[in-house]
Amino acid sequence: MSCATDVTKHKKTHSKVYNCIVCQISFADKESFKEHKRTHEIHTSYECDVCKQKFRKPSGLNWHKRTHNEERCFAVFVKDNLSLKTI
């Protein structure tokens, strides 16, 4: 740790004070806890315009949209080198 604030921040990771009453998972910081609580909400506000499937987060919708345009990223190993290919 480089300074006292880093040590203080690190110590907080060991004391998880935010507890989910639905699934009993605990979190050290409020923001992570708030994001987790959304997984239990029924409300979904991001809808795919192609198939009408709904998502809780925009990142889920963005990942899903790739299935409609068939854009997929694959790891390809060629002679001990790794490259990513989009097909």
C-alpha cells in the first residue's frame, strides 16, 4: 500500500456491512450492494428492439444485441499466438 488512504480502503474490504436480505450475500461498499440489489428487481427497463427480450442493465442488452447481427468474438490460437477474431 502506498499511503494511509489505500490501507483504510483495503481494510473496508474485510468488513462487509451491506447485507442482502434476499440471498444473504454481503458487500463491503454501498455501490456494489446497490448494483446487486437490482438483480432481485423484476423491473427491467432495457428492451431489445428485435425480439423484445428485456434486460436489467444496458450492458446486458448490448451483449445480447450481438446475437442478432451474429457478430461474435472468438479466441483463435495459431502457432502459440492468441488473436481475437470477429466473424
